[in-house]
Amino acid sequence: MGDEERYIGVAERRTRLALRHRLAGAARAGSPEEVAGSLVALHGSDPATVYLAVGSRLADPAGTVPETGRALYEDRALVRMHGMRHTVFVFPTELTAVVHASTGLVVAARERAALLKAMATAGAPDAAWLKEVEASALAALARRGQATATELAADEPRLREQFVYAAGKSYEGVHTVSTRLLKVLGVEGKVVRGRPLGSWTSGQFRWAVSPAHPELDAAEAQALLLERWLAACGPATEADLKWWTGWKVTDVRRALAAIGALRVSLDEGVGYVVEGDAGPVAGPVEPWAALLPALDPTAMGWQQRDWYLAPELRPALFDYSGNVGPTVWWNGRVVGGWAQRADGEIVWRLLDTERVGRDAEAAIAVEAERLRGWVGPARVTPRFRTPVEKELSA
């Protein structure tokens, strides 16, 4: 280890997490935009996650639903779009060009090629036909502002065309052009999700034309995104960075070199921080508790999680695909899980009882009441169910 590789231990990493992820009481944010800016990206696969992640970090969560809706659908300060690992996230609008160039272009090329191949195999119209339909659909969407696939098909009937996918295979199915095309256009950064058809927990969205953004060089965009994330989540290992971005390891290393990232020593081995961030952080912070939602960006932020999540707790808190469920936190560690019952009650269970005392239980109970207070009559069921969440909600 060289002289520049300062050791950053678990306690300091938890302090960084508490402050930079807006989880400690004094670090809580004043708006959804501040939360998203601090975290870089909010997981959007489950619509409720966005609101729950914001509410858990606001100093005053009473306006979580209307304020987050305003930021997403009126001010467009936040945008829901495909990002890392071909997953839907909510980003600050100023990052849309960076995300598109750094992670979207490669996936987009693959998705369009897959669609054209599937259509050709099924004997559907060719690429020129699809391009014509695409241009017509985008023009209709621009006129409408926001629209569902059904509404767009009223303007461009060819979107209703169907073709058989994977004929003769066990997973054979009939696909509609609108469903596949809109997905491709989303990955390509041409359209984004608009307002939901129902409440803030609804998973059905209208579509909107993507905000205009400059076209960036891919390597430049990767450096910008990695620097932004590392400032929020560093230190992190190369494995963490590769997992979070979904890039090749060569892309990660090139971006680390481009931003002049500094090596530090972690319990897992070599880690990285942005330039100027290797020194100690101010701490300790006041004791804090948090109830974070399924797929929360903090719980899902790193591939190597032992410093905040004991391995023996994972079977109860993750589904079979590796998606984290609702988690209970105490001072930078996951100590349990929570759920909402049909009557609205927020219930939680400690899984790490040896290191959690009465002060922690009292603080967790306060957070549970705080959550119930702003969620109000809404009922939240995670899209990806986990053992503890299913047991508690029953």
C-alpha cells in the first residue's frame, strides 16, 4: 500500500453515508431535487420507491407526494428514464445527457437490433417501415404532450400491429409494435415516462418526448457520471463501480483515470474516492434511524455490502433475484425489515437484536410513525416481495 492510500474504516464509511445520503437528522434535505441530487439516481422500477426514498430523507416529509410529483411532472427537474444496467431510474434533469451517453447508447443499439431481428423473423415489416412509424408516433406525442400507447395508436394505427415473438419456443408470445417500440425509444433517450395513470404508487405511465439535451462523448460522459456517483458514494471498490454502472471494467478504469480518482484502503481491499475526498469527514453524527423502501439507492448502492449489511440478514431481506426489500437502519447498518399492512399500519422487525438497544427501538418507532403520517391512506406493496416484508404485511 502506498503512502497515499489512507485507510477508511467502516465507522467512517457509515458517517459518510449518513451525511451524504441525507439520512442523519441534521443532514435531511429540503426538497426532492436535493435528495435526487445527493443520491445521483433514485431507483424507478417500483414507482413507490421514488417517493418513499425522498420522504425518508426530507426534513419535513408532509409534502413528499405533491412536491415529488411537481418536480417530476410540472417543473421536470427530475426525469424518469432508463439508465444503468438497463434499469429505470429517476435522475436530475441535468444528468440526462450524461446518463444517455455513458450507459444508454450501447444498450439502445442492442435493443433496436433485437427488435428488428424479432420482427424480421416473424415476417413483420422491415426497418424502413418501423422508422416511418417511429417518426409518426414521435410527432403525435409532441402534439399531445403526454400520451399512453393506446392514445398514440389512435393517431398512428400501425402501432397496433402485432407479431409473434420466438415462435415455437417455450416463451413464444405475441408482441405489439407500440410496446416494443416505445421501450426502444425510451432506452434511446427519445421518450421518457410521463405522469402515471393512477396515484403515485401506480406502475402505468404516460409517455412524453424526452427533454432536449446535448450529445456527449461516451468516455467524457462516463467520467462525469462516475465522478458524480463517487462523490456521493465513495469510497467504493472497482467491483462496486462496475456493478453500479453496468460498464465493462475497462470503461470503469478509464473513467477513474480521467477524473484522477484517489486510491484508498478498505476492508475489502483497494477503494477509490474523488480527488480531495481522501481526508477524514466530520463526525460522529447524532444517532439516527431510517426506514428505507425496497430498491432504495442506499441499500442497493454497492455490490460489496458487508460494511452496512450483515450477510446473515440477506436471505430475509432480498428476493431471489437480488432485489432488496424495505429495510430498517440504525446508525449506518441494516438491522431489520418493515412493511405496511392493509389497515395502513407500518410494522417492523429487528433481525439484528444483539446490537440494537432501547434507544434504537424508540427511534425506529418514531420513524415508523413519521412514515405512516405522510403516506396517509395510500397502500404500498413492493413490486419485488421479500420474505420479511411478506410475513409482516400478512
